[in-house]
Amino acid sequence: MTIERLLLTGVFKPYGETDEYGEALCSMELLYNQVTREQGIHSPRSNNLSYGLYMLAENIDVPTTVLDFPSWEDFTREVDSAKYSHIGISFIVPNVLKARRMAEYIRAKSPRTKIILGGHGTAIAELDQLVDHDEVCRGEGVSWLRSYAGEELDRPIKHPILPSSVNSFIYGAPILGKAGILIPGVGCQNSCRFCATSHKFDHKYTSFLPAGRDVFNVCRESERQLGVMDFGVLDENFCKEPLRARQLLDEMTLEHKAYTFSIFSSADAVARLGVDFLVRLGVNFIWIGVESKAALFEKTRGVDLPGLIRDLQEHGITVLASAILFLEHHDKTTILEDIDWAIDLESDLLQFMQFSPMPGTRLHADYEAQGKIRHDYPWPRRHGQDTIWFDHPHFTPEESSDYLREAFEKKYQAGGPGVLNMAVTAIRGYLTAKREIAERSARGVTWDPSRLRYVAQGIPASDDFMMLRLEALRQNALKFRPALATMLRYAPNQMAANKTAKTIELYNDAFGKTGLLDQGRSVLVRGAAYLENRRVKKHGRVMRQPKLIRREYPGRSQTVTTQLQPAQLKEPAA
């Protein structure tokens, strides 16, 4: 198929508002929507880009335009230009009605344009009846699109150079500092029954950045173009490929670059690599699926989750744990036990997500065969943060909404604001690293990359690379300092207030009294928080719609390249 000119677009704004196409509890914000929910002005706010659109545009030899966060007017203006032979619409299941409206407009205004649908929403069985289209992109998108366009499948992959998020605020004030995005690969081999990502990519992992050097090159190019040293890693289980992680550490050590990373990883993979390795690698944030105390999944069996989480936090790694509610064994007693168990893990952040039979998963197929799916349930509400849309023996849909909201509220009241917990972990990590580096130096203990652990050499030795890490940990801790007074002012209860006061003392002990610059920033944050709190009290919630991003790709752009191939990685030496 010849593609003369391609438009790749996400669905249209507004996001996080209830109308005929969308629903308020399905916003384009990760933390606010499903992690720091019910935390009011303490919740960090940001929008993540539609990374896949940029990846596709970089890797097709066709003039392409990307529209990210378009309004309806932005989208229709692009269609009315009548210059696109093909338009690709990416959407998730709850946004299928938005995709339908967009397809209808294309058919009416540009009937010769071919419509390609992509994203997790394409797993909907009734897609042919819901959304007019010519083609559906399934599986790994770069290979599919190249095949559709008749291009070489094995030519080098170009990794887009992008910020991880836009429109970022906390307490109504802009969040300082930026991060880049890394997409080392797609898919997951764990094949959890409910996982839409694993099923979308046919239970396989395809590596875009198969070697540590490939990852490092993207980091270095992102630093050059965007000025970033911190990266969000969009990979279902980054630690599952230990050789690549070890190679990345080797590259950073050799080049004296202390990049830092936020990653997803399973508990068993983290336990195998060890916390010392993760600290040295530069991991400062990790998302771990703990799911349920029933240990239903292989990835958590045999892992001391409370001990692992404490160890990560003690070393400055923020832990976001995720738990699932309304599992098949849950009744009115066991669900409360699981909620309390997840909260008692004391992770910095905690996601509660409803057990969701998403289209395309084995869970959905099982429930469909058993007649459990509620087909009368509106598509915009099938997102896991409202009510369940299947028949559960112990919970009505209305009850599920209440249990979910109360779980988030309980975590907030018991553990305090997530941003406060992150500040505590950051300062503890800095102090731990400072102490351990000094102790290892005095005792002559050095890092052994072949064994992924520190070993005694018997003579005093310096660790220049960990001194770079120490500075990164210091900077990470200091970024929270201007907000501490605001955390104290708006603490939800006395426990949180006491915790904040102790945290302020920790910061003062570590760094001395607050300087004039941070004092000024603190005043600005408090002022912004006052205004934000008034907005929240008046409107209940504040939604800031992200601005349109329109990017043209006239041809092959100059970016970092690697080969697309399945990763063939080995386990670390024992």
C-alpha cells in the first residue's frame, strides 16, 4: 500500500470531563487519576505524551504529521486540509466513542482518505460495528506500519527524543526540572491473565534498544537536545533483561554520566538484581505490582515485599506499589484485608485498580464465555477507576465505586500525601548513600560488576562514580524542599503534620537552614497552593487541558538508531 502523506493523531480534548464521548474519572493523568487520587492539591499533575505516535512517525519513510492533545477544531482543521492519504487514530478502550466521531468526520470530509486504527482500543471485538475504518494496526506498530507501507522491516529503529510529560504542576505551581523518555521495548512475557499490554503484543517482548549502549546513546542525545539527565523508562519489566541493565551501568561508568531512571519492574526481578545494583544504575523511582497478599502471581511468590520496599526506600528509591481490587477471591472481608495489607506495605505511592476484563485479554475471553460481561455498560466508563463492568458474586457496580474511593482515602489518611513520602525517601536515600560511600571507602570495599555486589579489597578505595550518584541523590532531595512548608500547611491530619515537621528537621540537619532562593520558592509555592486550594474548594477538581503538540516529519529525521530485534540476554553471574 502506498502512503502519500500520513496523519497520526490521538483522540480529541477535553480529557477528564464527562460528556457524550468521555468520562471524568478517565483523565490523561496517571498519578492524579489512579495513584494520588483523593489527595487534593497534594497530587502531582501532568500529562504524558502519546509516545507511540512519535515512534511510528520516526520510523516510516513517509511525510508524517503527529497531532498530540488536539482539540476537535485542531483535528478537523487538519482533516479539512485534504492533504492526507491516510489518517491513523490511536485510542484506548474508554475513548472508542471519540475515535468513532473522528472516523465519521474523516469519511464525510475526506472520503478517499484511508483510516487506520491503533492502540489498545483496537482489541474491542465489536470494533467493526463501532468505528468506521480501513485497517487495524495490531501488535508491534513499527513493524506493522512498515509492512503495510511496503517498506523494509529490518532497517534501523529511530528512537524519538521526547520529554516524558508536559503540563506538570504541584500545588498549582509548575514543577521545575524535566525528564526524557526511553522506550527500550514493548510487550511482556509474564502473560498475566488480565494484562492488556501482554496480550496486545502476543505475550512476547520486542526490544527497540537491545543493548546497554543503545539505551545510553538515547540518554546522551536526549541530554544534548533537551538538557535532561532523568528519564522515564516505558518498558513493562526493565529489570527482566539484566544484561542490558548491566551494560547500561558499564557505559555510564565509563563515560562518567550519572543518568537517573524511573522504571517498571516485577518484585522477583528486582530481588534478583539487588538494591545496590539499582542504586548504582541510577533508579530513583520504581513501580512494582504487588497485586494481592494472596500471592496469586509468580512474580511476587517467595519475595519479602515489606523488606524489599523498605530497602528500596532506605536507598532513595521511591516505590509505587499497585494492588488489584475485586479479584475473584474477594468478598466483603477479604477485600478489606487486601486493602489493609497493601497500605501496610508503606510504599510511597499506591495504585488501586479494579480487576478489569479488558478486551483482548484471556480474562475478557473467560468472562465473555461465562456471560459475566455487562454489555450495557458505557464504553467511556470501562477504565478501572469507576465501577466494575462485570458480574461479581459479592459486589454490585455501585459498591465497587465506593470501595475503591475509600481505599484511596484510607491510604491518604494512613500514610500522608504521596509527595511527602517521596520527599522522605529522597532525603533518606541521600543520607544512606553518603554514609555507605564513606564506610565502603574506609574499609576498601569496591563494586564487582561481574557479581553485582560490593566486595572487600582490604585497602581504602574511592568510588568516583558513586560520588556522581551522591550528587544526583542530593539534587533529587533538594527539589522537594521548597514544597515542605506547603505540605505542612495543608497536612490532612496530625500524623501527616508530625511527619512533615520531622522531614523538615531531616532536611535542615542534612543541608542547613533554608537559603534565600529556596525561601523565595517556598513563598511562591505557598501562594500558588492557596489559590489552587480555593479553586478545588469551589469546583471540586481542577483540570488543565494540555496544549496541542503538532510535529511534522518530512522525511527521515536525524535521531539515535538501533536495530529492531528480539533481545537475547543472559542472566547475571551468580
